[in-house]
Amino acid sequence: MEITQEQKLYAEIVQKAWDDAEFKKKLITNPVEVIENFTGKKLNLPAGKTIIVRDQTDESAVYINIPAAPKSVDAQLSDAQLEAVAGGIIGPGGCIPMPGPWIPTPTFPKDIFIL
């Protein structure tokens, strides 16, 4: 898997924040200015969008990011899809296939849950 330029830049910004407490402090308080100074390029944020930087380095806390809910799509089912629903198709492992967007699953530290 190839790493994109955006992923490389993100990694560089995070590494700089880990290495430089003053950079991290400024990044949290004014992310656009700090990122523009770091990259030497103007950010092209859509109107009304902001960048929020949260310091999640506190190892005594578990952070959960709640992404925006997927936008509903007014879609019609095909005849094959209607037949599958009516017939009660069971997917691999006995699960019922779920239509719609992928829903991310958070990754928690191994010791957060007692199983």
C-alpha cells in the first residue's frame, strides 16, 4: 500500500508535535496558521470548515472520535435485492448482510475491556 502525500504530511506534523512542545501548543491553538507555516503552503479549507486539534497524548484516557453520520441515500432496491430480502439470505458465518455504508469500528487498547 502506497502512502499518500497527505498521509506523509500528517505523520510529519504529528512527529513534530511529539518532539516540540511549543509547536504542539501552537498547533492546538491555531492549527491553520501553524500548518501553513510548517508546509509553506496555504490551506484550501472549504467555506465554514475548521481544523480542530486535540492533544490525545494522555495515556490515562481513552479517546473516541465520533465521525459525522453518513448521509442517507434515497435508493430503490433492484428486483434481485428485493428477492434477497424477501428470501432471507444469510451471509458468511450466519450473519445477515447489511446494506449501506461501512461503519468504522474503534480500536481500543487490549486491556480496556475485561472479557
